[in-house]
Amino acid sequence: MADSDDDALTWDGDDRLQAPERPPARAAAPSGPDLDRASSGGLALVVLGVLGGVAVLETVFWIRGIVALSAASPLDAGAGSFGEVAALVANAAGRGLAAAAPLVWFGAVAWRVRTPSTRLAWLVLGALLLLPWPFLLSVL
């Protein structure tokens, strides 16, 4: 009776269906620059997120400053000579580009610069250079 129970739990050809052997695991832990690079990945991601938030805030405050300056602008669209209208259009285009500049800078640096330390330097430089001066000067 024991043979029939064992036969019920096996199939013909079971001995050929063995799982492949796994390669032995590495015993050595990473050390040196590889360990530093792996541990700084999380910090670089956090810094990238913070500087991305700074870029969004700069864009918001650029837009706020532009709206405040536009409300105080004495020029009306369609009024005046061709030169005044061209100056108004150029001024509006410049303000729009100024508002988009922090996000464009952040996107370009995050996309094109591969070395984390160089990327951090360029992002901090951009955060300082692209401060929303119209808003800051109205607050100060």
C-alpha cells in the first residue's frame, strides 16, 4: 500500500524536472567610491526635489510680480505709435520668458547634466540667478 501512495504523489519524468542551480551569491560587500555613490543617491534625489520646488515657487512669484507690474503699467495695447506697441509686445514677451525661465532652467539642467555634484551646482546657481526680482523689490 505504501507504493501506491508514493506513486500517487509522483509523475513519470519528475527526476528530469529539477530547478536550475543558482550561482553563488557574492560574499564581498561594496566598499569605497561605489558605496558612497550608492548612499548619496537618496540625498541627491531629495536635493533635486527641493530645488525643483524652489523653481516652481520662483515661477509662481515671477507671475505674481509680473501681474503686479502689468496692473501698474500705463501702456494700453493698440494705443500709441508702432514703436510703443512693439515695445509693449516685447515687454510682454520678456515677462513671459522671465516667468518660464526657472522651470526651463531646472528641466534643462536635470535632463542634460549627468554628474550629481555638477547638477547641484548648476541648479543652485539657477535658483540664485532667477530670483523673482520684481516681487522681491516690491516686498522690500
